[in-house]
Amino acid sequence: MAEPSKKRPRHDQTLLPKVTEVALHHAKISKEVGGMRVLGVRGHLRPPESQGPEGSDEKDGEALGLSASDAAVLASMLRSPHSIQIDQADFSELLEVRQELPRVLAEGDPKRPYRERKGQLKTVVHWGQRKLLLSEIEFLTLHGTDCNRVIYAGAAPGTHIPFLTSLFPHLEFVLVDPGEFRVQSSERPKIEVRREFFTAELAASLRQRADGAGGPRDSRTLFISDVRTGDPKIHSKEQVEAFVAKDMAMQQEWVRLLVPRRAMLKFRLPWAAGATEYLDGEVRLPVWGPPTTTEARLMTDGVSTKSYDNTGYEQQMFYFNNVTRVRRYRTAMIGNGLCESYDSAAELQILGGFVASLSESRRRTLEEVLGVEVDQSPSAVLDPLLEALFRRLSSESSARGAKGR
């Protein structure tokens, strides 16, 4: 069973709409495990069409005393349990299964003023290890084909790195972090572990190895930064804000010194009103992030900067967390914790994009590595490699010692 289905919905005693209460306790998606209420689409992995028409669930809702409109909302919630937290004013957003799933935050995307949601119902799932691994797979799928090395700041403990190297065996990984690693340097897979702080001096040194025949801009090196010096558990909000600003500045300086082909950086703007001048690039939306997160990933070539509107970004991320993320989306598989929610659909889109990028020979090799039994029968409806990747991802991101925030 995938972990996303094993998360406890959090809420206080605020009066919820009747349809929301019905969904939270519906036997089809809800059960008690160890004193906790567990939500999720259960059963084996299968196409979403296998659920049958929504009309049957609507009749179930009407039999429970719901109005026709609320019965339609219930039918949608049963297909996307992670979306049950949606505000009553946005119920209509659940009635459509969207074909397009946004992965990049664009300047013109909708906004909604921030408001405190402490104590309110939250059914979306935060799974830090899975969030991190999916961001890495997406980045390396998009930009790793013609590169040969990944420099990774803040990489400890690196538990999942051997799995990542099996997906991208042509890449050498240089892992840098003062923390304890659970992976060692090796020739195969190509991993170099450096237990030290990532500094400007180290970046300049690694840059010399990164330059291609055509100079710095011919680099075949990628850079990933997952540094975080502030800790909300031990630092005040003001201290965390100062640490975030420091981390953002360090990342920008490292990119300037390394001149990588592409970089993927933690990205979070200050809470205060105003503008922030920072590297231009794609702001990639989180998958399985915290319910109220404003942290994303910036994919950049480091060539130019732009001015970001702090308040506008905050309001766009609030809209993402409370509307975009709880809509329903077309997805390849449901079951085992996956549903029609944004996070489920985004995960399968990322994994599907990786699978589509493979050559036939690489696909066969990876099928052997993952122990995939290929079903060549005409009745096969799911890609066995995609299924295997989903299951392995669950294992890797649940491993003891795996990092994720």
C-alpha cells in the first residue's frame, strides 16, 4: 500500500459541509488504522476507467440524504480523496476532470489572498522524501540527456542516490554535505561523496572540472541545491526568514561560480511585501509538498535575473495549494493510494515522462534492474515499467534515514 493513503486528515472541530463529513467517513475510501482515519483509493493499480460511471456514486450520495449537487461533489471526492479539504465555495472545481496538469508557475497564474489555515481540514499529503526524489527525476529527465555530471549541494544522507543513478547511469554524482551520508563513493555507480560544506571556494574548484571544450557555457554539468540552514523547530520565524534569504543568496552565487548547463534550486521568496531580484527560470510546482507550502524548485540556466513580486508569488502559491492542488486530473493509474488528485497525477506525469525518454535498450535494461515481468498480451492496460517505478519510488522514499522536508 502506498504511503500517501496512510496519512491522517487534520482538522479541528470547525463545522464542515455535510458532503465533506460524508466523504471523510465513507467506507469506500476511509478506514480506521491504529486509531487514525486513513483516506485513499484502495485496491490494486488500475486504469481510472475501472471505477465505473460516477452516477452510481451520486445515487449513493442521494441515498445518504445529500442534494443532487452535493451528491455529484461526493462522487468526485470518492475519486480524489486528497481533495476532500476543498472549500465549499470551490466545490464546482471538483466536477471536471482536467486533461492538462500545470507543472510550471507562470506569471499570469491565478492568485488568492493569503489567510491563516491553522486548524482547518487538510487532506492533501506531505511526503518529503517522495517530493525530493520526484523533483530530481523530473529535472534530470528534462536536462540530463547531454550532460555527464551532477553536483549536488545538501545531498546527505543520499539514501536514494543509488536508485537515482540506476535511472540515469550516464551521470556521475558529486554529493556535498557536512552531514552524515548513507552512501559511499564508488566507481559503479559513479558517486563521489564529499563530507564538507558547499562553499564558493569549492564551487570555483569544481567549475574547473566542469568546463567543456568550448569554455564555461559548454559545461556538461548540472547543479542541484537542497540546502536548508534554518530549522523552524529550533529557530524563530524571523530567524528562519533570515536563513532562507541567506540560502537563496548562496545558491545564486554558486550558480554564478559553477556556470552549470542547468541548475535546480530551492526557491522561496520573503513573506514581506516588495520585490526580489533573483535568477530567471522555470518555477516548478511541488509534488507531495506541505499543505501550505510556498517552497518550489527553480530550474535555471543562470544567465539572467528577473524581479519577482513577493506578495504575488505568495498569493499564487496559496491558490495552488487550495484550488489547483485539490482539483481532479486525468491520470494513468489509480489505486494503492493514487487517485485523481494533483499530486498523484503529477507523480505519474513525471514518471511517465521519464519512461517516454528511454531508448529501447535503456528500457530493457531498467526492466531487468527493477525485475519487471513484461506483459505482451493485448489485454495489458498498464505500462509494467511505470507500475514498477511507482512501487520502487514508494520503497525508496520510505527508506529509513531518507531525507525529505
